[in-house]
Amino acid sequence: MGGAVAQAEYPNRPIKMVVAYPAGQGTDINARYMAEQLSKALGQPVMVDNKAGASGNIGTAFAARATPDGYTILMGASGTHAMNPSLFSQPGFNALEDFIPIAATIVIPMAISVNPSTGVKTIPELMAWAKAQNKEIDVAIPSVTAQMVLELLKEKGAPFRVIRYKGAADAQTAVLGNQVPILIDTLAASRKHFGKLTPIAVTSPKGVASVPGVKSVAEQGYPGFSVTAWNVLYAIKGTPQPIVDKLRAAMKTIMERPETLIAINKFGFEKAEWMSADQLQAFVKSEFDQTAKVVQKAGMKIN
């Protein structure tokens, strides 16, 4: 009876939303908006807790070990829950078993941008320019999703070399300062620098409304090219079902509001399709399996 009363009163204190990436990256931008909306819906503060490192593994592993009482939740990402299990031999968590998916929130197109000094404005121009340098060309990436884009471009014959950065800000600074000529990062994190950087493509199947005039890689002569990140809000395995249901109901209300779509698009995201609990579980598993195949084919491995 006591447990039932405690669940019925949830939440009665602040909630921590863990983000496994630095402030300013796409997942962080989305998490801060969703945390604000959840705070209003639940009547308790929802505070973002950035625990970055190891391509998202540190924060995700931290969340996996949290008490499953609904007071620690995780804004998971395709990087942490689909890619890292294949890229790392020991990520520190089980992406499919340690968490309960609550709601898909956004789809995040990646953007390929260059320092204007390259003179490049399209993907075909980028490929031709890179090959003409007769050396490996450095590309700044702050995430494993960005590396996925890079590896697929390398399959097309581009002589690119990975330069990893801890976060979006460091990667952007390197390209803005022309230390590295190319940046691959989320559209949301990159777009504030457009003008100082030249966006030449997005990695969604088609161009997006937030950057009119910028075509997708697929639309520039590489049909089928598509890499989009996503965010799913997770509870910790073992969280009582009434709490999971309350979080899910709150998120459904938030995601169905017209103002949520406006805010998401303003950030450079696309709104994720609302899915039932079973559909969401199947989506996460499918992304996990499909990503593993791509990683294996590309020979990607971090450790």
C-alpha cells in the first residue's frame, strides 16, 4: 500500500534528466526544451544533468546505475543506444535491457559544412576538391553519428580522416578557425554558424525547411544516403509501471502540442512520430540491429 501511495504521488521532488553529451549539442538542446515542458506538466523541476565523455557512454552508464524510481531519466540518442553498442566492446551498459523507452521526441538531421576558404558549395564539389588535394583531408566530428556520416562518405571514395572532438563547440571552433576544413555535426548545433561556415548538405533523405536551399546528400547524386540521429526519452529498468505511464502520458501531451512542433523545427529538428509502447520498443531494436550492420560493413570500431 505504501508503495502504491508513493507512486500515486509521483513526482514529489525534482527529477534529474541525464544528457550524455556536452551542453550545446543537439541532444542537449532538445533535452533542455523537453525538461522545461515536463517541469510544467509534472509540477516539479526537471533538471538537465550533462555527463559527457566517451561518446556518450559515461552519462548513459551513469543513468543505467541510477535508482529506478522515476527521479532519474535519460535523454537517450541514436549514438548511445544504436551505435555505441557496436562501436565499443564495453560501453558500460546494455542499451536494450537497462532502459525503458518512454517517448521518441525528435529526429536530428546532420549537416556537412565547410570553411568558406575551401570554395566548396556542394557535395560533388567537396568530393572533387578533397581528391584534388592528394592527401587525407581532416574532418571535425563531435559524435559517433557524425562518424557514421563520414564513413559512408569515405565509401564513396573521399580521402577523409577523422578528427574527433569532445563536443560540438570544440569541433566548430576548429573549423571556424580553419584548423580543420570540414565539419559534420547536427544541423541544430551547426546552423548558428552558417554564414561563417558554408552548409553544403544535410543527411536526411530530403532537404529540410529550416535550411532552405541546402539539399540532402541523396539529392546531390548519392541516392539512398541517409543518416539521421534521434532522441528517445528513457526511464531506468525497474521503474514502476505507474511512473512509466505517467511520464509517457505527459510526453504524449507535450508532443501533440502545436507549439512543440514550432519549437522543434526552430531548433533545426524534425518531430518524431508518436509510437505506442510496443512500436517504440520495436523501433529502438530495429535501429540497433540496422546500425550494427552498417558499422560492421564500414569496419568502424573505437575500442
